[in-house]
Amino acid sequence: LDDIWYNSFGFNRYRGFDWMPEPCRSCDEKEKDFGGCRCQAYMLTGNADNTDPVCSKSPHHGKIVDARREADCSDIKIGQLLFRNRSNS
């Protein structure tokens, strides 16, 4: 595990700030959010290198706005969330 964590391309690809596109690279929040979630960026844009669409500064933020609008208009009923803890995991 040590070798994978420290030496694999996949983990090292997104360390630091050099990989970040704008607006992340010059954003004053980058040291807090590290450019957002790579999984969300990939899922919503098809490219993990893209700015996380959840961020309002992202050029892909419209995807989140559209998804929220669609969810708000949906007739699908969402059940109560069950948060995991030690007793139910």
C-alpha cells in the first residue's frame, strides 16, 4: 500500500496545485478544497481534470444547476436518508 500511495501515477497525478486548471489554479480557496472532487468532475464532465462542477466558479457549474432543477421538478419520492454509524454498518 505504501508504494501505491506514494509512487502510483493515479495518486500522484492530483497532488499539489500544478495540475489544476483555471479558475482553481488562482483561486483563494484551493488550499481548503484542493480543487474539489475528482470523482464528481469525472462523473459530470467526463474528465477528472476538469474543475468540480459543484463549485460556483466552475465553467461546468451549469450541469449542477440543471441537475438540481430537474430533481426539484421530479415526481420521484426520496426516502429518508440513513447515515451510517458503527451500529448499522
